[in-house]
Amino acid sequence: MIIFTVEAGGRAVAAFNAEDMEAATAFVEDTSFQCNLLEFATDEGSLWNGIDALEIRLALDEETAAYHESFAVAYTENPDHIGAWVCLLAFSRVAGD
């Protein structure tokens, strides 16, 4: 699996894994994923405003590390309920890039 990052408004908001760019694009275009980006917010507002284009790219090293760290924590806490995993970068150690 490859770790990808989705950017909204030029800000990295989420890291996730996918087989390839086609699968990553399908994931980001899914309505449920987009709704989650609208629902989750920081003090600065929603992770995505619903208007800006969502850009997908390969994750940087620190984003990949944040993804793996958050997955490890979630797996340790509840190994039976881990499926697809998304790391919301605004809530990880790479926040404030």
C-alpha cells in the first residue's frame, strides 16, 4: 500500500493508504469521506470548506510517519475494528506545517 495525502486549500488535511493513485482518487471523491472533512474542525474551522479542490499527492515522510503512528495507536486500542484508516493530519504531530 502507498500512503497518500489529500490537501484542501493548500493545507495537508489527511493521510490514507491506497493501492495506487486511481484508488486514492476514488477514495477522496467518495461522498462519505468528503462529508467527514466537512464535519471535522479545528479552531481554524472545517478541514475542508466544500469548495476548494481536493488535491491528492504522495505523502511526505512526516505525514507517512503520522499515519503509521495513528494507525498503531488505533490498532492497539481496538484491533478487531480496524478497516480502512485515515489520519487527520490537523490532529496529529505534523499539524501546523
